[in-house]
Amino acid sequence: MLTMTNLSRLTKKERMRKMERLFGEYISRKRTEKGVTIKQIAEELSITPAYWSDIEKSRRNPPDIEALERISKILQLSAEERDNMLDYAGKDRDEIAPDLPEYIMNLPEARTALRKARDKGKQDDFWKSIIEKLDKEDK
């Protein structure tokens, strides 16, 4: 199974080839796991089955955030599955995950923190410590 962690182990060229199809492969797998047909999901989204098939085959870009949220509900994705879907959609579009821009734009301190972390060269281990701190707040 291809995951974001596995992708980090590939060369840039290999990653680019894999990323081109990541959203389509992921959403196709989730649809199949949930027992939803192409026709069913297309009807729920008010698109043609051929259009949906093109999305799964990466012939079309992932849909917008509103459609992605509907897909998440149709497929009854867990929070983690939904986040993965959104990350893959952003990667396929060569953009940030579509659930984040509005949040970031509405919080000046978040933008400042992201820029400072970038400028100081902070990597995933830094962000993992932030996530752990946030998780402790939930307890």
C-alpha cells in the first residue's frame, strides 16, 4: 500500500510518478472497500460515472473541497481517512490540502508561525512535538 511515509523513501522522480495517481488510487480503493459502486458515487455527486472513473484514473483533477466533503460522507471515511484523502487531493493539484487555506488565512499568528518554522528549517520532528502537545490538551 502506498502511503505518505512510503513516498518519502522514494527518489524525487519516483515520487512524482506515484503522486500523479495517488488521489485516484486512494479514493478508488476506499470506494471499493466500502462497497460503493462507481455508478452509486457518481449519482450521489451528480456527475456521470465516466467522469468519476476519470477522477479515479487521474485523468481529471480531484474535485473541490465541497465535493470532497460529500465524498467523505458517502464513503463514511474516518477522520484519518478523510485527512489522507484531502492531503492526496492537494498533492495531486500541487497545492496545500484543500481544508487548510481558509483556516490559515483567517489566523495571522498561524501564518507567522508557519513562516518562522520554515525560515528556521523546522522539520517533521518539530511538528510532531506540536501535535503531541495538542493531543495532551485533549486529555
